[in-house]
Amino acid sequence: MQTAEELKRKLNSTEDMRSVVRTMKAMAAVNIRQYEKAVESLVDYSEVVKMGLSVVLKKKPEIYQTQSTQDERLGGVVFGSDQGMCGQFNENIIEFIEKWSNEESIIKNELKILALGNKAAGLLLDREFKIDEKQSVPASVNGINEATRKVWLKILDWRENEGIDYIYLFYNKPKTRASYDPSRVRLLPTDRQWLDSLLEMEWDSRSLPIFTMEWERLFLNLIHEYLFVNIYRAFAESLNSENAARLSAMQVAEKNIEERIAGLKSQYNRQRQSSITSELLDIISGFEALAEGK
């Protein structure tokens, strides 16, 4: 049986753990709001890019031609995490990719993968996927721009040097404040139906739009900005989901710790009461022995 001192040490240690979990919960909640704001900040910028594309396409509707290839080489950018304690966050997105590859009869070794995060990279290797490159995940909103730039450079390398035609983004997308769903977005080639829909956009101003830059160059620049926004959004939503998963995991951990603390307190109180009772009985027995001796 554990002594009262041993139970007290365990109780103090568990309470310290509860303090750490509460701190992690608070940090996850703050991070979630930061990444939500990052996604919200893209709305206006994305709208401006779409309006610009609409103007160019209306002036030169023949500018975008869908290229068909017999050999459709695939590339995937997988958004995971570098840190743990986020439940099934990484497992869910890897299982989603594996299910998709099986349904599409994709040979794993022929799928080029850029893995974002050590945890996701390890799981991909376990599932026998081939990783072309691994990059770290930004630790805050401030790091998303640079991380997006690195991903974009890798995608350009795939397109120019390896002839990869179709590139997908795989990431967990927030569903509610504390839940998420795995998602897949085709980054390239740009969706023709989406471009066609831009032709129907109305210019919300009396001033007619004009542009002086060479239209092909302007179109490519706008498309690059559109793709950059999609990658940035994937980063922000994935990081949002990661912190939502961590918040959920910490809530479960806190509940378990609370139950553990309640159990330890109960044991400690019983053990202490037993010790006090034993001491009282010893005192009474000693007193009675002295009384009999007199």
C-alpha cells in the first residue's frame, strides 16, 4: 500500500501536468483564432485577383487553352505536422490519401510527394509512399508566407524539370471550431469551369477596367497569385485543424487528469484518515496501559 507521502507526491505531479495541459489548451485556442484571421484576410485579396482574371479573360477569352497529355504525371503536397499531441490529425490525412490512390488506381511510387511535417512524412513512408522532398511546417502565422514560397518553388521545379501535369493539395480543413475533415484540392491545371465562371463576373464600378501590361504576362502573374493564395489557405486551414485537434486532445487529457486527481485525492484522504486513526488508537492503547499500571 502506498504511503500518504507517496500519494501526495503523485498528486502534486498530476496537478503540475494539469497545469501544462491547460496552458497547451489556451495556446491552441489562441492559435486557432490567428489562423482563422489569416484565412479571412485572404478573402478580399482573392477577390481582387479574380476580378483581374475576369478582366483579362473578357478581353482575351482565347488566352487559356487546356493542355491534354497522354501521360498524366501526378504530384501531391501533403500538409501534416512537425509536433505531436494532436490526436489522429496526421493519420487521418494519410489514410485519406491512401484511399484516394487506391480508388484512382495510382501506383504509390509514381506519385511525387512533397511532405510538410515530420509526422506526416513518417506515416507516408510507413504506407510505402515515395517522398520527393520534406519541408517543415511554420510555427506561426508569420511563417506561412515563406513556407508558401518554398512550396511554390518546388511545384515550379516539378512542372519545369519533371513534367508533372497534375498537382493536388491534401490537407485537413476545419469543419467546426473543434473538428476537421481531410480534403483534396486540385491546384494544377487550373479548373477550366472556374475560369469560365469568371467571364460572368460583373464589374462593380462605373469606371471601366483597363490594363497596360502585356496580357499574356498579366494573365500568368494573376494565375500565379491565385495559386499562391490557394497554397497559403491550405497552410492556414491545416494549421487551424492541427490546433483544433490538439485542443480536442488536450480536453480529453484534462478530463482524464481531473479524474486521476480525484482518485488520488480520495486515496490520499483515506490513507491520511487511516494514519490518523491508527495514531489515535496507539495513543488510546498507551493511555489505557498506563492507567492499568497505576
